[in-house]
Amino acid sequence: MEVLSKLRFLVIEDELSLLKIIALRLKDEGYIVDTAKDGKEGKDYIDAFEYDCIILDLMIPIIDGLTLL
């Protein structure tokens, strides 16, 4: 489980309650988690850091998820 706890996740979701729940559950499992509420913020995180996994909502503001993908 040591290796898994070092994984870094980015969660991009505009529904703030869902974003908080997903991030909290991942953090509880020991993962490093960053969050973004729109595509622009998500792109900024992607440009700045390397992620092992990105959880991406397709219908997000500013830059939609499909374009960001």
C-alpha cells in the first residue's frame, strides 16, 4: 500500500459537493489530491504537475472536459 499512497490525482469537477466528496475519499486512502472546478484551472494544474490519474468531468465551464482531454 506504500506505493499506492504516493500516487497523485487531479479531480476536475464543477459540482463542488461532488468534487469535495471525491477528493476527501481519495485523501482518506492516502493519495495526493489536487482539485479544479473548471477546465482552465484544470489545465493550469496539468501544465504545472505530473499526475498518475485525472478524474475529469466532461461538462465543465471555460474549457470543456472533452477539449481538455
